[in-house]
Amino acid sequence: MPYTTRPAGPLLAACALAAATACSSSAGAGGTTVEVVVGYQSKTINTVTAGTLLRAQGYFEQQLAEQGRKDGRTYKVTWQDYDSGAPITAQMLAGKTDIGSMGDYPLLINGSRAQEAGGPGTRLVSVTGYNLLGALNSVVVPNGSTAHTLADLKGRKVSTSAGSAADGTLVQALARAGVADAEIQKQNQQPAVGDSALKAGGVDALAQFVAWPGAVVFAGDGRLLYDGAALGRPTLHGVVIRQAFGTGHPEVVQAFLRAQAAATGFLNEHPLEASRKVAEATGLPPEVVHLYNGPNGIATFATPLAPELLDALREDVPFLRSVGVLKALDVERFVDPSYQQRAALPAIAPARITGTDPVCNRPAEDPKLAGEIWYDGEDTTRPAADPGCLLRALKDPAKKVRAAYVPDAATGTRWFADKDWWVQDAAALLPFTTEDGAKAYLAAHPGARQLSYREALAAS
């Protein structure tokens, strides 16, 4: 049982008879210990406000200590790290994990299986990171791959985690490209296994969620074949609880949500520091973490269960049923905003690139154009008003660049400038995350021409 009450005696017997329900009591002030088990995915970095960063900052423990001073209880947290959402769901259904964070498809599968099992089930109580176009999931291939579009993966080996948000994006994107899921050789692998398989030549492509695609590309081991934003469907990660635990210990859930809000505020107010902390805790390159979690990053961090995100979940259910991943789900029962309402969470503005571009001497205020440069040896990043200004800054030979980020001209997906596909259209220099995206623009603009990164630098 993931949470217990002490002293024991007859109480433990009562708890054993009600294993699926919350069980807490106290024989006297200070005599109760409440244990809470949190499942998280340390390297799925758009859940860090409910996992890696939250744990590193100690916000949850601080909230529980404050709660303990009010009610005389002792609260103990156990953190369990996983590679994907499926094992967290299994642990929750077994009554061994109380709070977990995972992607949209795993969340829906979690709710469906919990409802199918009967009893109180589970509840979606908050959002962590999201992207309204779906760019949190993408597909990478080796640099020398002959695949130029997603359709080129027909008949090839593709590594993904079955039932994950990345798998869902892959299936839907393939269908849009005219390729059935059965027409690829899907390898059901955890992200780290798939990453190794891609590098070793064991698979032809890796379809995964953050931060795996960015890490592969940053390391020089592959290129982006498909940007999930091309699908144009919101993708999100969120926090789910066992409702039995939430009913028995609403104060713990509210404390978790307040702690998550604190972590979200810290990330949005101090994005570079947060990226460094997450990198230190996960072993991921900080430049990769900042690609996703930095200002104007691929992930936007907020806690509310926003209507557009809930609509996306509702629309995902028929698809998941059609592919046999879940039988049914009462979404309205699964989503529960009441914990957030009782926690009285503050409004938090997302991180945005601000300031004046030092090269072009213009404000970097348009998120569709603004970029960011991280120079080696500097504790802050520098804004770029647009892709052309960013390229001009990168031409300075006296400065060593750790990473330069710029948004895709069509999807807005933030990516590494030196890994983009560049197009010149009159005086404009336009970056694209994928070859497919650049060619689509070239086809619609006959006067434009494709450039290499070095040619784009020279043209700026």
C-alpha cells in the first residue's frame, strides 16, 4: 500500500480490506504518517514541472511540511522514475503509485483502463507542458538515410514506444501520408533503447517524444524527418491521480498542485537556470533541454486544464478506439478541475523571448520570428529579432556558440539554426525544421532557393 497510517493495530486490517481506497486515520496529534508515491519521467522534459524540476527544487516536500504543521501529520514522498507513461499506469492500477505525469495518449489509456477496472478510477488534474500544433513528438532518421518524407518509411523499421504520444503522432501522420501503420515494421522499444538502435543501424527511424529527437539531432547522430507540428493537433502532458488517494488525501493533491505551480513559475521566470538544473538531474545536454523548455520553446508550461487541450483529448478518444488501444473512456468523469480550484493556483505567464536584438537594434518581440543565442561562457542568452538578425550575429568569429534557436517559418517550431533547412526568398532568410517543409515552401514560391546553413550565414 503506497500510503499508510501509524499507529497501526486494527487500522491496517481495515486498510487491507479496502486496498483500492484511501485509508488514513490518527490515534492522536502527530501520530499519523501519510506516504505518497509519485511516478514521473525524468527525461520527458515537458513534465519536469511535475517531476524532475519539481523534485530538484523540493517544492512538494516544502508544501507537505507546511501542511504537516497545520494538521500534525508527517508526510513522506517516494519518487519513482520511468521511461514512459505505461509503467506508471500499471503501478497506479495496482494501487502502488498515487500521482503520475505522462503524455496525452498514455493519460487517456490510464483513464480508460482505470474506469474499466471499476472503483473510483483515476483523474486528470493538471497540465504540465503542451504544444498546440503537436511539435512535442517527431521522427528522426540517420543523417545518411534515403528517407526524405514520412512516406519513405513504408516497409522500414521504426522504433517507438507503443501507446505513447509519439506513437499516436506517428500513426496519424503516416495515415495522412497514405501509409498504414501495418506497412511499417514497428519496433516497440523504450526511448533509450530506440535511440541506441538508431545509432547502431538497427532501425531506420526513431519516433519519440521530447527530448529524444532533439538530443539525437544535437549530437549529430540524425536529422529531423518529421516535425509533429505538421500534424496540426495539440499534444500535451499532464498529471493524473488515483481518485481513491485524492478522496482520502485531498490536501496532498492540492499541495502537489501548488508545488507544480511553483516549479512552473520558476521555469518560466528563470528558463536558463531551470534548463541547467534539469540537465544536471537527467544527464541530457542543457542545450537540448533549453530547446524545448526555454522561452518560446517547443513546450509551453502552464497548469490549467484549458478548453482547447481538453477538446484535443476528446477528439483523440475515437482514434485510440479505432486502433484498439482503448475500449471506452468517459472523458468528463476523467477530467477533474476541482483540485486546482481548491488549491487556488496563481496565473502564470509562459516564458517568452524579450529584449532588444544587439545586432539589428530592434525588439525581439514577435514569437514567430524571434530567436535566441546561447554563447559559451555567458550566463544569459541573447535575443534575435528575426532569423536574418540571428544569422548576422552568428557570423561573429570571436564568439563560440553553444546553441542558436530559431522558429520554423511555417510551423513556428523552435529548432537548432545549424540543423535547419534554409531558404532565401528575396531578402528574407527562412528556416525550416525538415527537408519536407522547405520543399513545400519552394514549390509554392518559384522565386525562392534552397541554401545550406553556411550559405545562409554568408547571405545574411
